Amino acid sequence: MNLVIVESPTKAKTITKFLGKNYKVESSFGHIMDLPKSKLGVDVEKNYQPTYVVPTKAKAQVAKLKVLAKKSDSVILATDEDREGEAIAWHLADALKLKKTDIKRIVFHEITKSAIEKALQNPRGLDNDLIDAQQARRVLDRLVGYKLSPFLWTKIARGLSAGRVQSVAMRLIVDREQEIKDFKTQEYWTIKAILQTADQKTFEAELVKIDEKTLKKFDINNEDGARKITAELEKCVYNILTIEKKQTYKSPLPPFTTATLQQTANARLGFSAKQTMTLAQKLYETGLITYMRTDSVNLSEQFLASTRDYIKKNLGERYLSESARVYKSKSKNAQEAHEAIRPTNPDVLSENLKASLDSGQKRLYNLIWQRAVATQAAKAALDNTAINIEARDKKPTSSSTYQLRALGQIINFDGFLKIYPQSTKENILPGLAETDDISLAKVMPEQHMTEPPARYSDATLVKAMEKYEIGRPSTYAPTISTIIARNYVERDEKKRLAPTDIAFVVNKLLVEHFPEIVDYKFTAELENSLDTIAAGKAKWEKIIDDFYQPFIKNLEKKNKEISKKELTEEKTEEKCEKCGSDMIIKIGRFGKFLACGNFPECKNTKQIANGDKDGDGKKDSEQLEEFAKKYQNIKCDKCGADMTAKIGRFGPFMACSNYPTCKNILDTNGTGIKCPQC
């Protein structure tokens, strides 16, 4: 018997269908070894050597795999072909005590019968460069997290964390919020005219020039200026100067990489980055798409041929591109030798997928299918028309002349848009010749106000992380999930990413005192260093040492220099109603609050007036007053102290006034309905 080990049970189940009785496919259920949770696990005195342990949750499965390995003629390691997959294979080989000469490592980019059979015919050894790159990343992340997080606990609040990638992503979100706060709105106007042909057909044209000077965005910046020009245009006669017609072509976008899939699924389907990757993982493990962590836009020759056959057979030859369209990756750091994300078989349509897939999986598969298949379709042909119009005052003595432009576009041939629809706005103009008469029907001045940049969505944050080379395809979604879980970021009503109060404080501390940790360029250079390790061009220990020595020296210095009071307290003019002392603004893990300056003698705390911590549009002070009345005179059932009204990001709640000695919270969210199960 040959034992094949993969990471997940779903992947194991799919591969089992392609192999005969001589093979048994088992899952490792992810990583079977990791750094210990209770200590650093990295010996900084001995060349940063890590100590790996088998986590409690993995022990039973490791024991099972050891028994199966002893009974097997050979052990085949079939984990993913990236750094994480290589590290899992390495740890499996170690745990199962496989001899170097006995290690059979197979890799594939899709879970199909032909791909698995080809991989089994071409086993290789472990890739030590990939293993070193993964180990370097893990050690780097552990050193930053374990050394910097406790510093944040002592200087700001317990429960905070810092990370090599997460802190930079948090900075992007905080910097964007600051841009929004600092933004100053500007007024500007556009002026459009409704024009009419001799046969009463109308079309719209926009003012673009005054006296041969092209208008810039803010040239008309107030109502008086707009009204003056409007009045002058209403006295003008209109003539067609030129009609420009040209055909343009629109080409299909490249197939998906991890980053573009996350961006597009967020924009089109409303999926978060985490949701997209979870669904894509299922599609990959069931054999429907290729590996979903990639920055390559390459497509296999087999896929190109089968896709071109599909288009020719189902849409006709006119919808097929002249030759196979090949894309090249723009990323200089494309780290994995994978294909783009594509369906394994273009003949499998989303509507024909089995019922075991949920609607989210089907929708994502359809998006991947459309994007990949469209790459081999013909370009879309668009007819564009520009009509340039002159407006002159009826009196020849007038000094001003105006030029307006009407733009039209129609889709002459939809081409790839038939497969992968995109928002291509059509605007049909009436058929006109340069000698035709036109007249004014109406002038429409319109006021506009500039708007601040939008908060990041999952899509735009992933795009920014990709632009600044922060992390890699496999880390985008986990990073967003982490900063939300750590209370640095929360989603607003539009599901966009908004920083919390604590994010501003932590970011300010890191930017001022640990600038390299949150510097975009430095983070990208460090990521590039991991790529050089993976390429076998650098030793991982030296890269760790070059980072760690200045980092730890600076940390020790800042530990002595920085006071918690400076970072987390602000003076106010408000007095404590219980003891008369000054109230101060403090910051905890969940944001700002008012606390008595006479702590610990007086433990009075309250919410900041007019705040809206839970984002429900109601003032916190009003909610708290109402809540306190509803639950007045309640004692803590654990220590007997008074319960006091508090408010957090999920709304008001009752907490023990003896906090932090007693951390009891009263459950006030019961519905009174009994659970039907228990």
C-alpha cells in the first residue's frame, strides 16, 4: 500500500476517486507542527533556531499517520506547492521519521485525474529553499509578535497585538481615515446643454472650452460664475464644428490571481477576502478550479486549447480570438510557479454543478469561469462618436465663444463581453452631419462638491497591499481578519473598514517609535528578502539577524523612555460627580472613556458625552442613561458590588463596578424563548 498525505479531508476525498486500491489518501488536517504557544520558541542566542512542537489538537492525527506509515510500502507527501505546503511536508517527513532517500514529494496545480497521475510519475525531494523561506517568515512574525505585543500591553492596554504585516495594514486604514478627516470640500460646477436637431431629436453636450481655453475642473467654482455663463449660453446660436467617429476595441482582462479574485469577488459579489478564499479553497479541493494562492496569470496549453474549442462550439468562430491569448505577470515577485486561477474544465458550467455546492461556491465558480474563458474570446468592438459644437452670441460684437462636446458610444460587437459582462455604458447620439442645423432646448448648470477618498473595502485594501508589496497572496485575507478580530478595525454600514480609537493610538506609537515596523517600503523589502531565500539566493538566519538586532535594541530603549500616561490619558475640564476630582480621558482596548483622576481611590468611569461607540446613530450618554434606569439597583451575583451601565461596540451592557477585580457581565440580551434543542 502507498500512503498519500494531503492537508485537508476534502482534498483527500477528491484524490481518492482518482487512485486505485494500492493507494490510501489521508489528511494531516493542516500543520502538524508549530512554534509553542506558551513561549517564544526561538533561540535568539543560537542563530534563531526554532523549537517546533506538535499541538495538542494534532497529536491524535500524527499518531494515526505514524501507524499507517509503518504499514505502507511508501509515503507520498502531496501538500500544496507553496511555502506553507512545503513546510507541512517537511514536518510530516520529520514526524514520520522518513529517510531522505525515501521521501516522495509530489506537486500539482489542479486536482484532476491527469494532474495526479502525472505528479505520481514525477516525484521529487523536499525543496529546502521554500522550507527556509517559510521558516524565516514564521520566525520573523513570532519575534515581532512576542516582543512588541507585551510592550503595547504595558504602554497602552492589555490584549493588544502587533504584527509584521497586520500593523502595516492597520496603518493603511488609519492613514486613509486621517485623509478623510483632513479633507476640505471644494465646490465646482459643470454646464450641460440639451440640444435639438431639425427633426426634434435631442442629445446632451457638455461645455469644455471658453474662448479656446480648455476648462479645468475648478474653473467654474461658484454659483454666480455658473449662472453668468448659463445666461450667455442661452443667448447663443449653435453650430456643429466637427464630427469624429472611430472604432475602438476592448480586450478581456487577464485571468484571476489571488489578489484580483479577492478584489473582484468583493466588488461584484460582496464577498469579504476571507469568504472568497474559504469558498475558493472548497472549489479547489473538490477539483473544480486550480490552486487559489497564486500571483501568476499563466494558463496551460491544455486549458487554452479546450477553452478555444468550447467558444468555437458554443458561440461560433466569430467569438474566438485570432490566436491563443497569453498573459504575462506584472509582479516581479511572483513567488509560486502556479497557473492563474481557472476552472479545471471549461465545459463545466456553474448551473450544472452538483447540489452539494452552496450558492456562494457556485457564484464564485461562475465568476472564475467567466474571467478565464473570456481570455480566449474576441475583442469587443465599440463605435465612438464625438460631436464638437460651437456656441456664439447672436450679436457679432460679443467677445466670448464656447465649445461643447457630445460623446456617444455603442457596442458594435460584444465579443468577450458576452462571456464576462462589464459595465460598458452605451450612449446613442442622433445621426448628424456637420452641415445640419441644431438649436438649444435647455442649459443645465450643475453644482458638485468634491468628496473625500472612501474608506477601504476588502477589494481596495487588497489592491493597496499588493501595490505596496505588503504580504503575499496567501496573507491578504488572514491579515484583514486579524485586524478586525483584534479590534483595530470594524466594518461600517457599507462593510468598509474603519479604524477604532485604539488603532489610532497604537499606530501613532508605532509610527513615532518603531517606524520600520510600519514602513511600507521596509515591509516590502523584508518580503522581497523572503523571496530571495525561496530562490536559494540568501541565508534565512542572516536576514533575521539583520532585522532583529536593531529592532530589539530600539525596543529596550523605548521600554525605558515611554510613559503609559503620555500615550493613553488626556486632561478634561469635567469633574467627577462622586469625589470632585478631575475626570480624564483614558483609552482601553475597546476605545476611549472618561475615568476619575483619583483612581484607585475612586473608580468612577463613564462614556464620553455625545459619543456613538456602537455606531447605531444614538448618543452613548442617552443610551446609558436609559439603560441604567432599566437595570438600576442591581448587585453583582459574584461579588456583591453594584452593577454599572457601560457601552461597547455591540451596544450597552451591565458590568461589575469592581472591575478589574471582578469581570462579571450581566446578560441582558435574553429573549425569553426557550431553546428547542436543550
